[in-house]
Amino acid sequence: MREIKRIACVGAGYVGGPTMSVIAQKNPHITITVVDLNQARIDAWNDPDLNNLPIYEPGLDAVVGEARGRNLFFSTDVDKAIAEADMIFISVNTPTKTYGKGKGQAADLKYIELCARQIARVAKDDKIVVEKSTLPVRTAATLKSILDNTGNGVNFHILSNPEFLAEGTAIPDLHHPDRVLIGGEDIRAIEALVQIYEAWVPRERILTTNLWSSELSKLVANAFLAQRVSSINAISELCEVTGANVDEVSRAIGYDSRIGSKFLKASVGFGGSCFQKDILNLVYIARSYNLTAVADYWEQVILLNDHQKERFAQHIIKTMYNTVNGKKIVFLGWAFKKDTNDTRESAAIYVADHLLEEEAEIVVYDPKVSAEQIYRDLDYLGTRSPSENRRLLTVVSDPYEALAEAHAVAILTEWDEFKHYDWSKVKDKMKKPSFVFDGRKILNSKDLQDLGFQYYAIGE
Ligand code: UDX
Ligand code: ADP
């Protein structure tokens, strides 16, 4: 196996961008080119002003600043990058299918297949092809079949190397991963990838498995994490009717070292590009093997999450005297979690959709999400016309301006700045009674009640 001197990464998104930036930072002797079909995205990655990178991720600017132009490059010339590379990472998106068989459940492998065909067409020498995107189990077989049958007679070694970074903490997660997982069949190809990670990850944290175990482990890790959130969210509803406090319950159970304290924060519902998609995928695979009990079990995690979002919206409506028609409700936050500008599957989208059905007047403030993105998210649902979405929902860049004359505030993302607002000043600006619906439990209920707010938090 030849020494890895050049890497290409297809897909410059939330996974490809940060991952390749850190690999380049830690391996200055390897030239890495990240390619994407999206010219605007590549231009943003190349923007001299590091504040304009296409994704917001704390610490990413410094890593890109260090490596870009040295051994890290961003380009739209996909063919050239593939042709020159010894190793190719595939980091294209794999959304849930919106059509045909498996619609709404299976992963759409269209982009992966296009990418595989492109690699097969262009490659004139042996390549190691690494799956970085989360994929359904046995995608490697599909990839291998396309590569071997349409290629130019060169050898392809397929590795699965799922990414476990969480958005908002991508850079620390990449710098200090709990583990790196590499699945494959060819020992020398595996070793070539191990060496790249060994530049900064202790060897004992680099796990190697067979291809299928690696692919499945990624789905299972996300399913277990999402299940914890749905589990505590189920308990939050019980807490609300019984007088227990879900934070106290989380703390009490989290001290049990077998349970552990992480990922037990009740919320308005999990979002993000991975959890729902990966569980739907798991459910689809289980059903395709006729494992109905297994499929039903995991499907509940999604159903409970949908219930949590809907329940939050219904609670707002009920509390505001069963009518929100024409009432101004300020959304603090639109991203699916803090410290990211990613909105995929964000709970805010679905809560807004419920309230807009009741003709509420929504004003959104998010420190990092653009108005275009917010409207795109709503329009994508197809519930009402784009002009109707723009009539009922406005986006502002000044939170205090938004709060003037508001009937209610709904906190949808746990951005730190919301905790530090002058809530007494907010109260003065709002209509009375002033409602706060805290979907992230970031404010102190006693403080808010002392200020005279009608304060509701999930699970209290
Ligand atoms: C997740 C996995 O954590 C990561 O390993 C994988 O690579 C991709 O999917 P991500 O979706 O970026 O990462 O963020 P994560 O921190 O896992 O949060 C997912 C969602 O769950 C967010 O909406 C978050 O607000 C919510 N969440 C998380 C809770 O509501 N409560 C919690 O206790 C934890
Ligand atoms: P993720 O969160 O998985 O990184 P993103 O949607 O943020 O997902 O990024 C995936 C990127 O892959 C997008 O920028 C998209 O334009 C790019 N992409 C998809 N298919 C191809 C392809 N065949 N060639 C190059 N880039 C592609």
C-alpha cells in the first residue's frame, strides 16, 4: 500500500468541513482537498474573512486559519481531486428518502451512488475509499459493487469510518474523540487510516472492526443517545402532572454510574440531521428483515419526540386562553441546539408550524441562523404558501426589539446569551400577563416568577 500523500473529501458540509480541517491541521505532510458541487459553499470556505465560513462551529476558524492554503484546500473541481488522491473520504449528505420505496424512512443513497460512479469513472490508480457519512448497514457493499463494476480496472479498498462529532462541539470532539472507529476488510488499508488518526489520537482509542459492525455501530450509537432524550422527555410529562421536577430526577438517576449523567436534559425535543434519520434507518432495516418487535421498539423513540414537540405547542395554546390568533409570540432560537447555525429537524420548525396553523404571529430571533434559512425550513414543510409564511412570521436581528409588545416568549434553543438577558427589562416591554415557555429549561423559575412572569418550563 502506498504512503498516503493526498486526500480528497467529497462533500464540504458539517461533517466533511470540520473533519478534514482537523485531519489537515494534525497531518501537515498530507495535502487535503475538500470538494463540493456547491460553488457558494466552496467560496465561503475560501473566504479570506474566517467569520464567513459556511458553518458556524466554535474554534473552527482557528483550525481552518492554520491549515488552509498550507495543506488544506477547498475546490469545486471534484474530478481533479479524486484523480490525484490516494484516499477519498465520502462526506456527502444522506437525507431520508422523500419518494418511492422506503419513503420517510430509508436513507436516500442517490448522492452516495453519484459520488461512487464519479470515483469509478475518474480513478486511474488504486484508491482507498472511506465512508464518512452515516449510512445504512451494508452500503459498503453497494459502493464496492459500483466501483468494481464500473471502474477502470483499478483496486478499491472500502473503509467505514463513521464520524461521532456533535455539532456545536465539533472541534473539541475531533481533537479529543472518545474513540475513532474504522471498519474494513483489508488490513493495510485500515492501517493507512489508523496512521492518519494516530497523529493525535492515542492508539487505544482507535477501534477496528469489520465493515458491517462499524456501519451499524454508528446507527446504534445515535439511536441510544436519542433514546435517552426521549426517555427523559417521557418522564418530563409525568413530572408535570405529579409535581416532581425533571431536573431533580435527572440528577438523582445520573449519579448512578451505570446510568451516567450525560444526555439527560429534558427539552422540547431532539433535532439535528442524525438522530431521526438514523433511527428511521434502523427501523427500516429491522422491518426489511421482518423484525417487527425491534422496529416498533425503536420507532417509539421518534413518536415520543414528535409528541414532545406537539405537546409544547399545545401547552402554549392552552395557556394563552386557547387562542393565539394574532398574538405575538417571540421565538428565542431556531437552531436545533446552541453553538451551531444548523437547523435540520430543529424542534423550532415544528412548534412554529403548529402555532402558525392557529394564526399566531411569530417573531424569531436566533444569533446565528439567517432569515432565508428559517423561511426555507418552513416552506419545505409545505403546510402553507411561502407568502403566508412570510405574512405570519418575521425574523429580527435585535431580540429586545422583538420583545416589545409581545404576548409570549418561547425558548427553543439553549443559546447562552438568553440566560443573560435583562429579564426585568423584557417584562416591562411585554404585554401583560407576560408568558415565558422555556423549552430548554435555561432560566430560573423562581427568578422569573418573582419578576411577575407566567413561567412554564418542560418537566416542572
Ligand atoms: C449527534 C451525536 O451526538 C453525534 O455523535 C453524531 O455524530 C451526530 O448526531 P448532534 O446531532 O450534532 O450529534 O448533536 P447532539 O448534541 O447529539 O444533540 C442532538 C439533539 O438532542 C439536539 O437537538 C439537542 O438539543 C438534543 N438533546 C441532547 C436534548 O434534548 N437533551 C440532551 O440531554 C442532549
Ligand atoms: P453533512 O451534515 O452530512 O456534512 P451537508 O448537507 O452539510 O451534510 O453536506 C453535504 C455536502 O455534500 C453538501 O454541501 C453537498 O453539496 C455535497 N455533495 C452532495 N453530493 C455531492 C457530489 N456528488 N459531489 C460533491 N459534493 C456533493
